[in-house]
Amino acid sequence: MAETSEVQLLKGNEAIARAAIRCGCDGYFGYPITPQSEVLETLALLKPWETTGMVVLQAESEVAAINMLYGGGGSGKRVMTSSSSPGVALMQEGISYMAGAEIPGLIVNVQRGGPGLGTIQPSQSDYNQATRGGGNGDYNVIVLAPASVQEMADFVDLAFELAFRYRNPAMILSDGVIGQMMERVVLPPAKPRRTEEQIAAECPWAANGHGLRSRRPNVITSLELESSVMEQKNLHLQAKYREIREREVRYQTVDLDDADYAIVAFGSAARISQKAMEMARADGLKVGLFRPITLWPFPERELAELATKVKGLLVVEINAGQMVYDVRLAVNGRVPVAHFGRLGGIVPDPDEIVEALNAKLVNA
Amino acid sequence: MKEEIIISGFGGQGVLSMGKILAYAGLMENKEVTWMPAYGPEQRGGTANVTVIVSDAPISSPILSRYDTAILLNQPSLDKFEPKVKPGGTIIFDGFGISEPPTRTDVSCWRIDAMDAAAELKMMKCFNMFVLGALLRIHPIVSVDNVMQALRKTLPERHHDLLPLNEKAILKGMELVRQL
């Protein structure tokens, strides 16, 4: 392959595209929207269909793209789409169908400010939509929140692995900061796309027409009109979600050992909060950082434990307060949990976070 | 070593690409770098700025409240970022169209008339390289050699005939910049 794994300077969006090619992605379907258009642009530039055979298609809409994911994932292929908030809103029906039919696939959301068409500037206001399952029915999507360009690259393969392990859609919930910024990145090692034989062996459920002489046809659907069967199906899904909650929680901590207060933040807000933490420490305030990497499953046990060690938590999000409710559920009233956020595409700066920490917790 | 820089001006002045070349040169010196742009939907004429951090240690936030160095290429940028330079820091501004030059006395202020020089030498497309030259004269964060390497890597090959002109602009910028 022409791509090398040397240190490169890439935008988060470019890293996603390059990592997809390198981790054996079979197909990308997407529709351009700021601030994630570089994903499709980079794929078009690199023409992976000429090297790995990966399909890249500009769909006629986000609704079409997510249903192409349903088809591709249903035949056992590693397929993905990317969009930004309004586009991901359009995809919610398809994501619910994928969850219901247990189809793996990767959805990347490089969030921008809403509601509606909103703004093209960064935001984290799709947290609720991502972590609650934004469509109808009782379901969850595995949600990874990268905080660096390196994680944008690394999480593509991880998301595919999780999606196929649990036959469930996985999402990378990023934002306009991580998507647009450039940092040094080492791309993951290249691996080939899976062969038809490998897919047949690993995905015996796939409706791909292979092995029909030796098995019954696979039927993939979310529809079941017999309620007693549908309840069993739901119970099966809930058991699967419990297993994911048991096994797949990921998080990072910084300087919590001696901390009197902790900031809880994900994605770009965690990066900015880390700077605020450094500034507060320089002023003698012992602050640490807890960064959920999986937003669903949420690190509730770890946060409950953290609440026994600190005097209070500040949840910093680029939204009006969404993850703060998950933190409060986890902490269960043990210590004060305050929220700080900016809205509409305004990204908080480290100064504001230090001020909020002092005003809402330390001097409250 | 850690240098926190804001470069701000009009869209079309080469603000983002100047930052990118600086970040790229930092990468070639094995430093940690972040490049964080902020701009509106328009390609030219709107406001554009980019935060570039070059550091020996891992970088936490790509977004800052205060800067070591501010490179300010129009009056609105000067108005916005002059108060956000750390005491002891550096302001470099282009004199073109500036009616109210910086007034702070706790930072070092440098002026370069890069817009005028670029127009006079018919090198308008290299405007940002004059300014980059000024920065490297005041703070040699990266070497000119590595900037040239970065240009070679980031410019499409069909534009490589412009490399000597860019180098000339960098050297000229180093000459032209004056402390207030």
C-alpha cells in the first residue's frame, strides 16, 4: 500500500478516512456536510477502490447512506458512514433498524451546533441522541468519544471490532474541534479486507448468498408481528447490552490521585479541561480529570467510586448539560455535581472553565 | 520549550496555511504540534484565525485563552487578540490598514509592512511567508530549512517552482520586521 505508518500531520477527519482504508473497511457511504466533509474528500483523493477494493460512494442523502450501511452490514461487510449533527439526525431511523436487526456498522458524527441546521461550528449537543439511541425502540449504540487526532485514527478499527463482536451499530462521536484540528498521528498498521470465506466463517448470520447449499437462508429484519416473540427478541437485546456494559467501559484519568475536585469531560471538552486543570493546579487547587472514552456504555461504577474521593465534580460539555445527568445518576447525590458549557458553536476556553470550577464548586 | 501562537487575519491572507507550514516544520523537528482553525463559511474576506502550539511535551488543549505570540494581520484581529497576549509575550502585526496600533507596554511589539512589500515586489501570493519570516527572526521556533521542507511537503508538486520565491519572501520578512 502507498500509505505508510510514519508520523503525519493530519486533520481528525483525514485520519478517520485513512484509518478506514487501513483497517480493511469494505465500504463508505456518505453525504457531504461541514465540518466533516474532509472524510469523503480524503477518500475520493486516495481512491481506495483502486488499491484495497473499498467502495466509496457519495449517497443521494443521509437517509440513503444509512440504509446502504444496513445492506452492507447485513451481508457481513465492514461498512461506515460519516456526517455531522443534522445529517446524523436524518439517519436515526436507519440506526434503530440496524440495532433491531442486529447489524454491525460504523457511524461517525463530527458534531456541530444545533438545533436544526444550527451552525457549522463545534458542539457536543448530540450526546443524548447518541447515548440514548436516537431512534425508536429500546436500544443502544456503542459510542466512542475520541479526544485527539490519534484516537480518531485508532477508534475506527476498534469501533468495527466492537460492532462485529456484538452485532450492533457503533458510533464515533466526535466534534468540529477534533475533526478540523491537525495533530501528529501514526496510522494503525494496515490489514487486508476480509475475504468472502472469512466473512462466511465469522458472520454465519450474514445474508450474503454464500453457503446456501449447506444452510438455511438468513433473514435479516427488525420486524416481528408476534409480540411474544418480539419480547424475547428485546430481552435478548437487553442481555447483550448488559454484557457490553460489563465488558466494554473505557475511560482515562489524569492526576486524580491527590485531587480535591474533578472535572468530567469527553472529547474536545476534555482536552480544554485538561489545560484548565493545569492552570488550576498552578494556582494551588488540586484538580483532576476523568474522561469517559465510551459514552455508552458509561463508566458509572468508576464515577461512583470517584465521588467517594473528591469534594465535587464539574462536568464540562459543549452543550447545555447532557452528560451531567449520567454523572449525577452515577454519583447519586454523594457530592455536588455542577455543569459548565457553551452553546451554539462557541467553544469554551480554559479560563472560563477555571472560573466555573471556582464559582460553582470551590467557592459555592 | 512551548510556544502558544495565534495567527489571525482575513480569509485569503494565507493565515491557515502559514500555521500549517509552521506546524509541519515543528513536526519535522520531532515536536508535538496542534493546529486549530476557526473560520466562517466564506473562503475569502471573512475572518480567519488559527491557533498553533509547538511544544516539547504533549499538548493538552488546542484552544487557548492567552498566547505567547500573536500574529495579527488586520485591525479586527489586533483589537480582539492584543489583550490576550501573555505579559512578556510578543505581538507581530502587519501595518496595512492599521489605524490603531498596539499600545501594550508589557509585551514586545513588532511591525512588518508585509502587505506593502509583497505588493511592491509583486509577490502577493507569498504575503504569509513574509510574515512567517518575521516570526522566525523574532522566535526561531523552527529552522528555515525545515520550513522549506514543510513547504515542499505541503505544496502540490505543480507549485514547486514557487519554492525559491517563498524562501525569498521568508528571508525578506526577516529583514523587514521592526520592533516598535
